[in-house]
Amino acid sequence: MASLMEVLIDVLERESNEYEQLHNLSLRKTPVIVSEDLEELTKITDEEQIIVSRINHLDVQRTEAISDIANVLNKDVNNLKIVDLIQMLAARKEEQAKLAAVYDRLQENVRNVKRVNEQNRELLQQALELVQFNMNVLQSMNKAPETANYNRGAYNTGDVIGMGNKAFDAKQ
């Protein structure tokens, strides 16, 4: 059982390291979102996908390790949690301390990733709302009401409010 516990601790440490890397990427992503650098955002997203793939692989290994430990302890694998394992290791203080420390570190890293990702999600949502607002402004300019301007022949000129010149003049 000691070797199974070592395997679990090793997997949790590696998983925690991956979440730490994911957190750092998420922190890098925030200013990139603000500066609207789509090329850099794509690079960061690609790096995130690689890390998430490694995390998924480690998650499978963690599940297998817990399943093996549950079999040795004759416990139901669906009900056995890491917190329960920490409590069961009361007689083995060193292993208990290692498992508790790595578990706490993993939880902290996951919380950090969630927090930063939530901030990034809100920033992206605001950016999308701004793009939608700009699109609405541009579309409404084409649908602006006509003026009541008449030419010499008493015909309506049909000028649209705000669309007099229709060209950008850099000299003005």
C-alpha cells in the first residue's frame, strides 16, 4: 500500500504542477485579451490545450491509483475520497502530511485557475458586447433618417444625417 500511496502523491504533485502552469498561462492571457492581440491569444490557447491534455492524462492515472488503493483497502472506489485517505493515514504521519500538502496545493492551484479564467471570461464577454455595440452603431448609421434639405429645383436631396461626405478626410 505504501507504493500505491507514493504513486498517488506523485500523480497529484504532477497534476498540481500542470495546474500551476495553466494558471500562469491564464495570467498571461488577461493583458492579451485587453490589448486584443488575437495572434498571441491563439498561441496561449494552443499552449493551454496541450496542458489540459496532460492534466486529463494525469486525471486518469489518479483515478487508477485511487481505484487500486480502494481495492487494497476493500473500500468502494466511488465513495473513497482523498480526504478520507488522509484521515486513514493517521498512523503514518509522514505519508499523511505529504498527501495533505500536495492535496491542498492542488486545490489552491485549481481555485486560482478558476478565478483567473472567470476574470478572462468576463473580459471576453465585455469585448463581445463592445463589438456588438459597434456593429449596431454602424448599422444604424445606414438607417439614419433623411434631412429635409432641398436643392434649387425644390427636390429633396435625400441626405442622411451624419452621412454627408461618406469619406474620411484626414485633413479636417
